[in-house]
Amino acid sequence: MNKTNNMKFTRKEFMKMSLLSAIGLRFSNPVFALKKYHDKDSHQEGSRFRSISYNVFNGCIGYLGINGKALTQNARSSILALARDMEQIPRRMMLELDLYQPNLINFSESADEATVSKMAEYSNLAYAFFPGGKNGKGNFPGTLFTDYKILKSQTRPFTDRQNDDEDLFTRHWGKALIESPDGNVISVHSAHLWPFKREPNDTDIRMREIDQMVQSLEFDLKNEADSILLQGDLNCSPDMEEYEKLNSIGFLKDTFVYGGKENGFGYTHDSIIPSKRIDYIFAGGKLAENILDSRVLFQGNFRMNKSDPYGYALSDHLPVMTDFKL
């Protein structure tokens, strides 16, 4: 779907949308629809659905090889420092993503909701925002953007609320039900799992997080959705037991394995010299049977060009992108 053909809004329509934003249009979780979603009449047989998963690093501040928000005071950091001061990084990020015309994007380490709202407006998308941690006490929220209709969304969608342990999903976990042009419902789970691998407890936390996600995904596939997606920074590589657990449950497919065999190793971290695959798009249901292609976007402003004395990347991670046939 070519976003160069987006609908133009009259001043009256724009003011109406601004008013809705100001009063805080909400569903069960913050959702704001700016883009007119695709209706069934616009659906064409054989059209594609494109999803991108992206850890955007510390709330969309750009990346210069330093794991934190601080910048070294030198000439190399001057352009990124200026871009931050001018609040350009969120805008630049959406412009770069728009080049790939995605139907769905999820962020790990998202910006705050005020910034997310502006980013959605830049690209004329609907969004669902997932505060970090339990009761929003975490520092790493998530966001889902889409040009499809969002039916509902939920933060920390445990099937049994008694399992909502504050030690789990200290980053984020949320889901949104979206409706495709042909009327099929897709349950999208956006997640950022516990990081680090320094002691046995780290693995245990991620395994417990995966247990809860699998229960919720299975419930959705049986009761609410025609397809399910799990995407985000899962902080495990394919040689780890966490990945093996996800990959062996039977109703999820790692889309890069099925669609990216010709597209390299799929490394998503870091954006200077990629060496680890820790960002994923898993699919189940109808979409899992219609994977067309999957690849990592080690290109454009997503990557850092070390030969450029003023170069920087939008994030320390690279986006992973998967195409499905609808």
C-alpha cells in the first residue's frame, strides 16, 4: 500500500483530530486512530501484509556506539547532539520506516506516549501504547503502529491475572487485535523480554515470561484471532534454551527461518557490526502459512556508517521485516 497516496485532510478535519487527541480518545489501553484504516472494498486478492519489529534504543534518541544516553563531546557526536536538541530523531525514524511501507510496526524501548502520538501523526497511523513494567513503573515502554483498524489493545495480557508478577515483563508486553482488509483478525503481541545473561536467574525470568506469552497467544488463536504475531526484542539468540522453547511449541514459526534463508544470518544487534539475532517476528495461524520473505534492514540510516565522521544510526538494533501474503 503506497503511502504516497495517503488521504489529504482539510483544516476542519485536522482540527477535529487534534481535538480528539487533546481529550484523549481511549479504549482498554491507549489507542489513537489517525489513519483511515483499509476497508474490505479496498482489499485485493494476493496483496501483502508487511510487519517490522524494531528496538529503537532508549526512547528514540539515536545511537553512536555508546550504550546509554550520554554523548562524548567531540566532532563525531555533534550532529547527533544537534538532532536530539532539535527533537528530530523520532521524525527521522518514521521517515526511514515509511520508505518500506509497512502495515505494522512495533517498538521496543519506545519513546513516551506524547512523542509516540506525534510519530503516529507523522506517518498517519493508528497506535497502541504499552507502558513499561507493571502499573507503568518500568522505563522501557512499547508501541504498536498500524494502518489497519485496531479493535482493542491490552497491556500485560496474562490469561490468568494472578500470574501478573511484577518481576515479569519489566520492559513491556502488550497486545492489540487488528483487523485486516479481508476481515481477518490478527492478534499482535509486542514484547521486550528481560535482558542480560549474567546469572541463572536471568534465564529463569525469560523462561517464565515466555510461558505466560505462550498461554496468551494460544488463547488468542483459539478464541479471538485468525492469526497471531509475536514480535520484539526477545533478548535470546537461536542457540539459547529460551528460543528453543518458543520454537518447539508447535503453533509459532520464526518467520526469518521460513522466509529469510537467502538473506544472511539475520543479525539484529548491533547496528555497527551486527553479530547477534535477538529481535524476532514469530507467526501463527493463517499468516504462518503465508510467509513470503523476511530480512534484517542493515541499510540506510538504520545502520551506522563508520567511514562517515559525523555518522550515527537511529538505534543500536536493526529492524527485522517480514512480508506475508493475505
